Amino acid sequence: EVQLIESGGGLVQPGGSLRLSCVASGFTFSNYEMNWVRQAPGKGLEWVSSISSSGSVIDYADSVKGRFAFSRDNAKNSLYLQMNSLGADDTGVYYCARSLGVVWGKGTTVTVSS
Amino acid sequence: DVVMTQSPLSLPVTLGQAASISCRSSQSLVHNDGNTYLNWFQQRPGQSPRRLIYKVSNRDSGVPDRFSGSGSGTDFTLKISRVEAEDVGVYYCMQGTHWPPVTFGQGTKVEIK
């Protein structure tokens, strides 16, 4: 079964850091570009970052550039999103998605609050 | 950045009736390679987004044929020919032609009257 499972969300204080993970299964992970998309409570979808299949090309939304770092380990079928200097605007559900197509995880919730 | 504007933002529909959602982009979504990377996603309550349509009019596997996409350039439409109860949710258009960044519309909430 093709799956993406996110983890690592939680409650963090403003200015803090968090590392999200996403583990893929059921497909050849190293063949696909991968993405993070987030959704603030009651709001729409916002693209956060993408990484090429090899990990050599990474793009970020302006809202997270310089604070977030996206990486992947193709040997472990895993993605990582290191999030630093977190603020209230970063609160939401974070989804990993394969090529922004048909395969999405169930999401992990990040709450930034004191 | 390309701005995606959906209308309406709320769409009450009677079961069995048709529904139509418009999506307009701030610039043409025709890519240099000739393709138009305009996708439609459905997000049912409490669920992850699910892609329904890719490159304007191609239905993803398993998507009922009551869903159809059309349009060109800057104007696109998602139509549901006969709304069923399971179609309740929020629908988003998304452009992947001019990225980064990928951009989404604000979402259209479909509900049953």
C-alpha cells in the first residue's frame, strides 16, 4: 500500500524549533519529488517546500525561507522538515505529499503557543 | 507569485443537482512545454486533500466521472454533474506552472442545502 506517515508535531513555544518527519512506503521513494503543505486552523492550503528526487534542489515559500530546512534520506525513505524560529503563524497541520499528486499523508499538527 | 481566485467561496447545492466552481489565475498557466498545470483537489471534513483533476481536465484514478475539469489560459472550472452527499467538502484549485511557489485558491466549500 502506498503510504506517507508524518510525525514530530506538537506544542512548541514561540521562537522554538521542531523537526517533522515523513516516512514513505509502497513506492520507489527515490524517484519522486516531495512536498510539504500546511493548513492553518480553519484556513486553506499553503505550499511550504519541495525537494527534488535526489535532494539536490529545494525550494521554499517566502514565509518560511531562512527558518525551515527540508531534507530527505532516500536510503530510509524519509523526509525531514527542520523548523526554527517558530511563530504563531506556523501553527497548523503539516502534510507531506508526493509530487502534489494523489498521495498525501494524514498530517501532523504543529501548535506554536506560550 | 500567481494568485488563484476561486468563486464562489461557499456553494450550497441540492442533492442530485449540478455544481460549478470557477478558478482564475493572475497570469496564463500555459507552461513553456505546452502543458497547463492546473489541478483540482477535494478535502472532505477531517481528511487530507485528494487530487481529483490534473492538467485541467484529466481525472485521477478512482475519481467518479461526475467530476470534470475544463478551461484554458487563466479561466478554469470544476463541475460536479450530480452532487452526492460524499461530495461535501472544500475544493481547491492549484497551479504548478509558475513555481516556486505553487499556489492554491482560497477554497470553495460545498455543502448540501
